[in-house]
Amino acid sequence: MQSKLDEYCFMHNTSKPCKDRKKLLPTAIPELALHHPKRYGALSFKVSVSEDELQEVEQLYAPPEHEVFKLVPTFFKWAIESCYFDMGSPTIMLQTFWTIY
């Protein structure tokens, strides 16, 4: 099953989608557009925010102890954090996500 999913993802991410005149969607090959966004006319709408500003807003609107952030039972959180620590707490990035998972 996993190999079929991997095959589908590879095919989808490395093939150019069919153009649809009724939709305003990108027609680039997803893998290329991800790594070379400027080539495909991607615009940056990034707003620079300092770490202090981010922490202030986080504490005000998304305090980490809020119930909504308790996504897993406490015993599972401890177990998974222990496993992550045993792995050396690798940095989670786009390139490493699935390996860590």
C-alpha cells in the first residue's frame, strides 16, 4: 500500500497538471514550483515579525497550556517525547519529516 501511495505522490508531484480554462490554478509541475517559486511567478506576501512580537501574540491569543493544544493524552505525549529525545531530537524540516515520522 505504501509503495502505491509513494508512486502516486511521485507521479502527481513530477507531472504537469492539465490546464483548465475554467479555473485559475497553477499549471507548473508541483515539485519544480516548490523549489523554484520565482520561475513560476510566485509572489511573497511575507510579513516580518520579531520573535518578541510573536511570543507576545502567542501568549495573548494562543497560550500553550490552553485545552485546545492538548491533542494527545498525557501518557502518549510523554512516550512520544521520550522516543523523539532518544532519536537525538532532530530538527523537523520538509526534507526530514517522513524519516522522523
